[in-house]
Amino acid sequence: MVIKGLQKLTLLDYPQKCAAVVFTAGCNLRCPFCHNSSLIPFDGVAEITEEEFFTFLKTRKNLLDGVVISGGEPLLQKDVESFIYNIKEMGFLVKLDTNGTNPKLLKSLVEKGLLDYVAMDIKNSPARYAQTVGLKTLDFAPIKESIDFLLTEPCDYEFRTTVVDQLFDEQSFIDIAALIKGAKRYYLQPFADSEAVLFKGLSAPCDDKMNSYAQGLSKMLDFVQIRGK
């Protein structure tokens, strides 16, 4: 595992749990609005060793409920299964943040009982996916496979979308609602600009537009919420 960062405590990243967050290196997407763009390159250089991480985790028994594994895209890590297994063996819950591009590994980890919660990013409607993730072309089939798998509720999960005004319109969310029909939870996250994002000049929709998107989605999905509100 190439660990690039560790947030020792979060009350926000794992719903209703007290957790630590591990940030892994490498991502196969190039989202122009990414706040963790420094994690995109897979340079193989760990900032925190696994030994250091597990030493820290031992000191948090009975203090933390779980660990969030984020990135980057954690499922690019070749040792991710054994890493999660060791966390579970210590009695912690595990939440995975993923872009859904590796359904085979996602299914394997869930079916082995290694994941307690999965948060999958829905970047946009299928027609606008490649543009939104910063690629010229994209095979959407693996992402659709991950979505369909989570919709069967093999574990607790959520879908979430970072909403950038320049990349979304009403049709985007009509198409997304059809894509994730029956979803247990769907969160909208307004884009927040920072120096870390890859593409400058992006902005979040105004509050009225965000509320309009959420209201429209609520007519098609059972649970829709704007995160942070």
C-alpha cells in the first residue's frame, strides 16, 4: 500500500461513525475538479508506512469505530485486500471511497466481508462521463457494473456526485437518476474551489440551482440530500 496521508480523526467521512482516513496514491481518472490532485500520480513513494499506520491504529482501539480508505483510487493498490483484512482483524469497520472502475475487485472485497460501507462517486450522466473525468474516451461498462452491484445492497453504501456548474444541467440529473434508480442514498456535494484543482475557473451552482436539482431528483429517488446542509 502506498499511503500518502492520514487524517487521524473525522466525524464527517464515515456516516455516524468516528473514523480515521487513509489516503492512497494513484488514480486512473483526471477529474478537473479534484481536490486530491496531488494523489493522482502513482509514484510508489509512501509518506506513511503500513507499519506506522498500524502502530497508530493500535492506539485508537475503543476510540475509533472505523477506517476510511480513500484516494486517489484505492482499488489500484495491489495490496489493498490484505491491508483491509488486517484492519478488520483489529476490530475496525472499513469504508471504501471508490470511482467504481474496478467492479471485479469491489465485488470480491464485499463478498469476502471486508467492506462495511462503500461510497461510490457518480461523476455525471453516462453521456458526459468522459468529459467530467478529464479523459478523451472512457469505457463506462465497468462503472455501470459497479453501480448495478451496489444497487443489490450487498453492503451499506451511498452514491455521491460533486456538482460543478460548468459540467451539469437538469438533463444530467435526469440521466443519473435513471442510472441509479432504487439507490439507498444519493448525495450532492457542491464543488468548492481550491488551489489543488486541476482546472481553474470552475464554480459551484448557486444555492437555488442546487436546491432545484435536489428537488427534481427527489421525485425520482427515495433519498437525496445536499451534503453539508
